[in-house]
Amino acid sequence: MNISNLTVSEVTRLLQQQECSEELIHQLKADTRSSIAKLVNRWQQKREQAAAEQERIRQLYVFEREFYAQGYQYVAGVDEAGRGPLAGPVVVGAVVLPAECQIPELNDSKQLTPARREELYTTIHQIALAVEYAVIDVNIIDEINIYQATVQGMYQVLSSLALQPEAALIDAVPLRKLSIPCQSIINGDALSASIAAASIIAKVERDRLMLEYDKLYPEYGFAKNKGYATKEHQAALQQVGPCPIHRTSFEPIKSMLTTTQELALF
């Protein structure tokens, strides 16, 4: 192939192929046209970025690999979404990924845009060996506290997985009564592929629920704040008071209700 006879468009199409031979790249680098040099530079940058992303994903399996080495094939990642908001449930996700599977851009859900989370949510469902989530309602959060509600959700979601895991990796929360080997990892959603996948499942499912709650209680802006204590959300609380999905054990709602009850006595 005489590279010098090819147009810029033709070279662009060649570089978009899955595999480009070393001979092709060598010839393109020898081409004196500046436009071709720019195309080759961009191709190299994309290749380096793809290699770096592949290595980043590979590093996300460090904890999983420890279990694989012990003979455990099915390792579940577990994470929650919604421990901090003033309103709405806490949602726990669990995912069992195929060993060493590559999901580009897989990351802690908080590091992703809503659109990318949705895309990865779909990809995870397509690739994972098992996916499950559990919704722990506000009344349970208020009854047993948010930490215990999260723990309950984690046990629940692990027992509900269609493929029962042989080991588990959990974001931050220790599950001491779990009957399978497990490890709790601080910031696990940024360090483990399985936990990152679970964080995406939990976050997307919870966000979808909050969009539905926004239709029922539009005055609080749940579609935007997802129940977190933004200025607008707190202003709405002061103006119209809490609604049925607000956590009465959380401040400032707890104090607001106490004040209301005290005033009712007079």
C-alpha cells in the first residue's frame, strides 16, 4: 500500500480499524503531510489512554484477586446509596462480576455523570453474573437508625442474589454475621471493581425512586437534590414542613417535629 496516495479521509478510516499494523503506523509516521502527522498523534494518544484505562480497571481487581487465589470464583461487591439524605430510602446494591472483566470507565458512582451512570448500569446488567438491590424504607431507618438499616440492607441483598456468592467485598461496613468470607474496604467503591459496580446499581435505583417521589412531593425538588440537604430543600422544609418520606430521626426534621408537638400542647 502506497500511503502517500491515500487521502486524509482514507487514512482516518484506516486508523479507526480495530487493529493497525506496526508497518502501517511506521509508514504513516514517515509521511511528510502535517495532517497525517496530526492523525497519527491523535491515534497514539487514544491508544495510550485506552491502555491506561485498561490498567486502571485491572488494578480494581486487586481485592477480588485475593479471593480468586483462595479458590473463590463468585465474589460479590456490596455498596449503598442514600445514607446521608434527609429524605427517601437507603438503597443497597450487590453485583457479582465475571473474573477480571473489563468495563471501561467503571468507577465510584459519585465520580460519574448521571448519563454515564445510566450507561454503566445497563452494561453491568448485561455483563454481570448476578445483580440485585434492596430498598430499605424510611420507617425502618427511623426505627433502627441509618447505620443498622444499611447493614440490614446489605445482608438482605446478598441473600437475594440469584447466584449465591462465595465471598463478598463490602464498602466500609463490616458484616460480622456473614456466613461467607468477606472484607470491608474503606472507600471500596473507588478501589474494587465489584463494589464500584454495586455503587452504580444502588445509586441509579435510588435516583429513579427519588424522581418518582418528586412527582408526589414536587415542592421539595427531589428530582434535583435526591433528598440531600441543599439550601433549596431546607428552605422548602421550613416553608411547608416535612412530608411522609422525610427521615424523622434526622435533623433538622427531628427538632421541627418536636417543636410542633410542643406547640400543640398549648
